[in-house]
Amino acid sequence: MRILVCVKQIPDPANPSRFDPETHLLVRTEDQILDDTDRYGVEMGLRLAEANEGTVTLVSMGPVGRAQGIRQALAMGADRAVMIEDETLAGADALTTARVLAAATERTGFDLVICGPESTDGYSGVVPQMMAELLGVAALTYATGVEVSGDRVTINRQTSAGYDVVTADLPALVSVTAGVVEPRYPTFRGIMQAKQKPTETLEVADLGVEVSVGQEVVSVVPAPERAAGVVAEDEGEGHLLILEKLQEAKVV
């Protein structure tokens, strides 16, 4: 069973990030980490591969840098990685990202694609569904549990009332929620083996995809500082001030 897991390297949230004043894009350094939400997708892919005699291939788009995030996922147990890095993809929107990842997925070959719900540096939450449409397969989203039996995949899809049970034929695409499984920690042996695992770096030309970024950030301004609040001394009529403020806000 060929399982592909989409992962993304992002700037470390623990370190201050900055925008390029000319391009208005986030400056991505050589040091990046694996998006935390993608760890759940990697772990789910590994568990399904172990249960179905499969392999796990990572697919990632963006600046490779020192590939710490990719190596972390390889150290967890993934078999190989396909990375797409191209200057023309700077500032790519969700649709362009989906087109590139879908093309890389088709090029690699797959039975099941696993994605996180959204990246923590983008929060669009639509790339998995777009990929499924481009690949011509079913999209099973917001999975809190995933099982594969024969040529079918079944998920528990999170809803406001609990979950729905959804099934589809393979090949298919599944997006998992954070917390769907407990991601394993890379072992020392896994870290050493990750250095020897095959990786491939592609450009847009290798995929035959026409890139149209489709969006442009025209300005970046600091968020306004929070205004000082009102301190009221309550001598028995404080509720009138509260009522006045609620009326100003048109709450009542």
C-alpha cells in the first residue's frame, strides 16, 4: 500500500518571524521545523503502513533549507521524501499549492493520501479538498479515526454532534484532525537512519504545472494597540455604567 503524507516545514513559532518589507512575504530561514499538525498525519500514515504492509512517502512544497522538519518525519519512520522547491512558488495561494502537491502525488503514485487539516502558517484549510478534486478521488475530511480494509478506507468524521462514519474506495485522500493519534518520538536509531533515506527535490518544471500565484500582499501594518479600559468605581450604581457600555456596543 502506497501512502503519501503531505507535510510542511514552517518557521519555528518559538522564534520571532519577520516580513520582507519589499515583497511583503514571510522570511523563511534555512532553519525550519515540521508543522506540528502534520505530525499527526505522519503517525497515522505510519500506523496504516504497518498494518497493511505499506510504505510512507512524504510530499512537501516550500523552501527546503536544512530540511530539519523533513528529517524529523523521516526519523519517525517515513520511507522517503519528495520535496518541491521553486522560487516561482513564493507567495503561492491555496489553489497553486494544491496543484503542485497533486502533480507531485500523481508523479509518485499513491493508494492513500493523508493531510493535516491546515498549516499553522496559513490556516486556509482548503488544500486537502482541492487536492482530492484535482486527483479525482474522494475527500474524507476531519478524520478522528482512520481504518483501511482491502480496497476501502473508513473514517470517523468529526461533527458538532459527535462523528459520522464515512467510507470510500481507494485511492482516496484523508485529512486528519490534531489529536487523532499520539505521534511517536523519533528514536536515536531513527534519527541516524533518516540521514540515509532517499530524498528527491523537484522544481515546477519537473511536474508540468503552470504556476499562477494568484495573490499579492500589498502592505503589512502592525495591529493596532489595545486601547486602555475604563476603570469604574462602584458606589452602588456600577451596573448603570455597564448598561451604558452595552447600549453603546448595541448589545442591548
